[in-house]
Amino acid sequence: MTEKEKMLAGEYYLGWDAQLTEERESTIDKLFDFNNTRPTLRREREALIKQIFCKTGKSCWVESPFFCDHGYNISVGENFFAAANCVMLDCGKITIGNNVLIGPNVGIYTVNHALNTENRAKGYEISRPVVICDDVWIGGNASIIGGVTIGKGSVIAAGSVVIRDIPDGVVAAGNPARVIRSITDKDF
């Protein structure tokens, strides 16, 4: 099994494998082009991000700067928006639904290093997928950790660290994020 196959299967793999390094460097070059394209050149920017992501809806707006590892593990739905300084470490799959808003400085991290110091020094990593369902809003400076699903219609408050699943239709906040309350018809 190749290191890439291990990465995609959610097994420990060597992150500095030659194939994975080559793929990351190719993505970094594409990101350079994207991040250095004028913000007002919306069609060009959208075309560039569609070359990086695995799948996008028709409307996909990502502000610069943006960073990811591979790009091919990121799928976003219709009406996707990510504000400036979004980081998606996509060694594992990141699946984002329709009508999702991501605030500035948000990090989505599917990858984790080995905990054992010897294995970490050798470069072992492991990835876990992230799923963000439809109609989610993630506030600025939030961190989403691999292995979680954020339920449909939920809101993640600014600065939160999401380390476990969040159900549908709630506001979650804190470090670690916890459900604060349900979203009701009385909310604007």
C-alpha cells in the first residue's frame, strides 16, 4: 500500500513521502496563482479554485489568502463562501454542503501527527475526515478537528474548537465547543 493510499484510508502514513510532497508542491503553485490574482477578477479566481478543489458548486467564493495541502480532498456545495485566511489541511476528506459560510481565520484540520515521539520524529501522520452539512455558518477563528461532523443548519461561534460532532440546528461555542442552545423560529 502506498503512503497516499494509507493517507486516504485513514491509516498512519509518512507525510513526507515523495509522491505526497510532489502533490503538495503542485497544489502550492496553484495556490500561489490563486492568492495572487486580483480579488476583482472573480471569474478567474473561481476558475482557479475549481482547479484546486475536487468538486464545487456553481457559486464558490474563496477569499485570499487561502491554503490547503492537496485540494483533491475538498468538496464544496452550492453557495460556498470562505473568508480570508482559511486553512484546510485536507489529508483526509473535507466535505462541505450547500450554503455554507466560513468566517476569517478558520482552520479545518483533518491531519494529526503521531503522539509517540519516535513515530512523530519519523514523520508519521494520520487523517480523519470532516463533514460540514448544509446551511452551516462557522465564525471567525474557529478550528474544526478531523473526525467530526457539523450538523445541518448549525452555527459554530467565533473562536470555538470543534473536537466532536455537533448536531443539526444548534449554536455551539467554546474550547472544546459544546452545544449552547437550539436555533429556533424566533431567531432572525
